[in-house]
Amino acid sequence: MTATGVLLVSCPDRLGIVAAVASFVAAHGGNVIDLQQHTDHTDSAFFQRVEFELDDFDLERASIAEAFAPVAEQFAMQWTLRFSDDRCRVAVLASKEPHCLHDLLNRWRTGELHVDIALVASNHADHRATAEWYDVDYLHAPIVDGDKGAQELVLRDALHLRQVDLVVLARYMQILSPAFCAEWSGRLINIHHSFLPAFQGARPYHQAHDRGVKLVGVTAHYATAELDDGPIIDQDVIRVSHRDDVEDLRRKGRDLEVTVLARAVRAHVGHRVLVYGRRTVVFD
């Protein structure tokens, strides 16, 4: 498949943005193959994703950003440039529940996720055999004597050593420090049930069953220092009924978790997500 460049742009809305970006691509021999945009009229903000072919582009990849900088400056843009054949290096963190980890590894192995999984890490030893079966490095990073700071340092060193670009919390049931969240801001994806804020703390499915909920949902979002409150990338729900017991709710929740987390990771590595304050714009 032909490699492409992808520009993600956000800026104050004004006349001429689309024309300026398209003209830059055309002036250097590029062919736009996908262009999506969104205007937030409440905040007068503009968002755009532009994908263009590189075959006849007259600039080397390393020179494109510098050449585009004057256009970005003219419109006060926040922007990133990525290339479709760049493979994001991913670390997957999990605790005891295996379903999200297994799903991501399988999607990676079958080529559905265009990434390199560089590491599986856990505060438990449970997933070593799984990681070894997929031929992925495994790190058991236990929390010793309650020292979560020391454990986090071990994780951070492992991530840096493997030059990880994205960390996926695949049901990783530890609260990460504000420093860790800040370091990986916009590169740290979490998945959890969508009962919050109604059913906080332990046993959320028991609480939901006790209340007779009619919907089960999950949320994938960028993790921040504010627990389960980061910008949302993807969500989904499924109807449930009085016939469903707690285990039924859990099973349906797990089914949604693997799907929604995979969609969120795919959107991120496909350079389709723009963070805007506490929100995101996710292009198709």
C-alpha cells in the first residue's frame, strides 16, 4: 500500500484554512486522498484531517514539517504530521483480567492493528505465558511493600528502553501518578465501564444490578491525573434486562470493552484523534 502523509490541524476558525492546506499539498506535488473537517461554532474552533499521497511529493519527509510551518503560523495552528507506514510502538499494561490484553494481541498478530507491541507489563505474573506465546517481552512489575512510586519507575524505565509511543491500559487496575499521566499525556489510553459517576468504587456491576439498569456501557479515553475523567475517544452501550444477573452484566461489559478499546487504539494510531480541552474530535 502506498505510504501517505497525514496532517491533523486545529486552530481558530477563519476564512481560507482549507484552501491554504490544500494549496500547500498541491504546490509540492501531493494528491489529497482524504479530507475531513469540523467546525465547532460554539468555540469558533476548526479541526481538519488531511491525508495525501507521497509518491510525487517534491519534499523529503524530514523537510515537510519545516515547509508547512509558515502556513501553520499564519492560522495559529496546533498541528501534527504523521506517515501511514510509521508503526506505533505500543506497551499494553494489564492486571488480572485478560480479555482486553488477549484481544489486542490477537488483533496485532493478525495484522488488524498496524502497530508493534513492544511490551506487555503487569503488576501480576499471570500473563507471562500469554506474552511468550505471542513472542512479546513481558515485565512483571509488582508493587512491593506498597511502594507504587518505585513500581512506576520500573515501568517508566521499561517503556523508555523500548522506545514506546503509546501505552494502553487494558484493564490495568492501578491508579497512575499525576507525573506519569503528564509524561504520557495524549499517549495513554484507558478502558472502563460507563457506570461512572453513578456506581463508583468496588463491585460496580453488583451496584448496577441492584439498581436494575437497562444499559451497560464502556468508555475508552485518554488517561489523565483526574481518575477516569480524560478526553473520551470511544464509547458504546448494550441493552440489558431484569433477566441478566451480575455475571451476565460482566460478560456483556467485557464484550464491549474489547471492541471499544480496539476502536480507540485504531483511531489513535491511524492519526484520527484531535484533543480539544476535555473533548476529542475523532475523524472516521
